[in-house]
Amino acid sequence: MSTSPRDRDEQGRARNARPRDGLGRPLPYGTPGVERQPEGVPRTPAEALAEAQRLLDLGRPFHAHEVLEDAWKTAPESEQELWRGLAQLAVGMTHSLRGNASGASALLGRGARNISPYLQDPPHGVDVAGLLAWAASGTGVPRLTVG
């Protein structure tokens, strides 16, 4: 039985090295793609929110999700569900732009549920009320922070 070689990162973890389009869909090897967000970049919450917003504004919610996922992984326990929810909202937007309405609905719902406990006292200026309204409508580009 033959096994196919797998793409691996510097640490030897399986990692698909295929180029990706602006919505994170894999493209054939050798095709020019959109540069992926590096993983594990240490950012302050303000930097993570600003970078994710920049990517959302560029129409790259898949890439914004990667930034928000890094923040989720490094957030204090009291904020992990907020960052997880923000990442899920970005993935929901990705599914919507890819034409996957059921996937978008599921992820937007999960993201909204995860950020809703922060409604009364949102950390880092996150516009939880605005994001909940955006998730319910699923249209336009969300604004992550108030202002």
C-alpha cells in the first residue's frame, strides 16, 4: 500500500501547503494564491482586533479568522469565549461569501452565542451589540470595535 506524501511545516506537523484564494479555498499547486496569515504571531488585543478588521475590510474573513484564532489561543480564560466567538463570526462570513448558507448560519449563530455573555461589559472596545446585530442580518462587513 502506498501513502501519499503530506505537506509538513517546520515542526513536522501536517500542514496543507497548497496556495489559497482570498476566501481560504485551496488552489492547485503552482497557482498564485493569497499569502496566508502567519500562525502564532503575538499581538495585543488591540493589534489583533485592528489586523482582523483590516482583513475583513479587504474581504478576507478567512484570514481574519486566523488572526482571531491566535488571539483566542492566547487569551486569558475569562476572554477565551469572546475570541472564539469572534473567530467563529469570521468563519461564518467566510462561509457566506463562499455561498454556503447553512454553514454561515451555523457559525454566525455559534459566534453570536459565544460573544453574547460579554454584552454588558465588552472588553477591548469590542462592539458586541453591533456584532450581534450583524450576525443576525449576516450582511455587510462587521465592525469589531466601537468607534
